[in-house]
Amino acid sequence: MEELIERAARDLVNSKYAIALTGAGMSTESGIPDFRGPSGIWTKDPEAERRAYQTYHKFLANPREYWEERLGSPSLLGDLEKVKPNPGHYALAELEKTGILKWVITQNIDNLHQRAESKNVLDYHGNAFKLRCADCNARFDSEEYDLQRLREEGKLPPRCKQCGGVIKADVVHFREPIPGDVTHQSLEEAWKCDLMVICGTSAVVYPFADLPRVARQRKTETERKTETGIYAVEKIPAVTIIELNAEPTPLTEEGISDYLIQGKTGEILPRIVEAVKRIRE
Ligand SMILES: [Zn+2]
């Protein structure tokens, strides 16, 4: 374990453009329930899952009704404002401050990276504290709209302050496509990075799961002198992929990742950051 932490720290220090992908494993360490685990939200309430599959269709068919229902029922994730970032979130924010980590691309909707003061965060599946225009993709803080008042005044659905389009939750619902700006930038980052650290996700939910696979395909060409003195062009992987997860994942098994550090992200990430600082001293 200690050796792998050292190795990850060295890989990070030697990288030119490192990014992190994060998933549910990071949030559960802050006490947020997952969806499909043994005590997950869907596992305990399959009916809620069935309804969740209808949500996007409802929005398209009748946005007013979508909002009425949304405002009338409590959030499935409970009171996210009371949840706090854990040492894993703070470690990634610190790694960004050192200039090593360029972006965090997260599957989580809980805003915990931003609250730990990471600046460059892509919310791949949206953010529970934001609203999004279905037409122009503009994001707004939920606080910018007094939704209960709009409801009382019969003015739902809310309208975009930029283009007048219909506003929905920023969170990406089942069967809803990932917003184009997010897919575009994530793919660009996956293509650009020379180090990817994947924290607390087995990356089996698509299209998010494409990101490590896209990165893996990238090769750089180097010239190698052969025994006969002729230079041969050799293609070598252009990216190092590190996994931090409680269990091995399909990425480990398919050889997409170079190595796995097994354990809790809230314990491993702070140790990696400590090692990075030691190396750079
Ligand atoms: Zn708009």
C-alpha cells in the first residue's frame, strides 16, 4: 500500500496534465446514500426508481406538472446542505492548488467538490444545487429562483433569464442525454490528460465510462534505435491511469487502469497529497 501511494505521488508530480474522475464512493464516505448498494435508495424503494425513469418524459410532456411534483415531494437524497465534504474532497482541492490537478469530472450531484473549494469541476450528471435551461444550457444557482413563489403564483415552469426557455433541474435524469457542453469538455479533457486518477467509481455507467477508455486509446510515438541501427517508430501509452477504489472494477480487470490502490478515497487521497508535497520539497 505504502509503495503504491509513493508511486501515485511520483506519477502525479511527473505528470503535465492530470485530471480526476470521481464517483459515488467519494460521496458515501460523507454519509450520502448510494443508489444501488445493499442499502441504496433504489434497492430500498424500487417504486421510487420506477418513478425516476418517468421524470424526464414528464418534463418533456408537461414541465409545469414536473415542477409541481418536484416541489411537492422531499428530495430522495435527503438534506444535502447538511452533508460535509470529507478528507478525500479536500485532498483533491489541495492537489488543484499545487497546479498538478487540472480538472475534477464528477458523477456526483452533491456539490461537495465545490464546497471543498475545488475550482475546476465538471458536474457530469448535473448539480443538485443548480437549475439548467433545457434550450440554451445556461446554469443558474437554485437560489436565483423563488420556486415556491412561482408555484403559488401559478407561474411554473420557471423560465430562463437568458433565452426564455423552460428551466429544469440541472441534475441529469434517467433517459436524459448528458448536456452537450459537458460531454464535449469531458472528452476533450480525457483526450488531453497524461494522468487520470479515478476515485470511488467502477465507471460502468455510460457515457461516463467512456472517459477512461478514451484516454487509454491515446498513444504517443517515440523513435527507438533498433539493433541494426535503423530507427523504428514505437507507440507507447500516453496516459497513466490510477484507480482508488474499495474493490477491483471492470477497469482493473480489463487492464484499462495501470494500477489500483484499494481502500477508502478519504484515507488514500490525503496520504497521496502528503507524499506529493514531500517529493516536491
Ligand atoms: Zn436559456
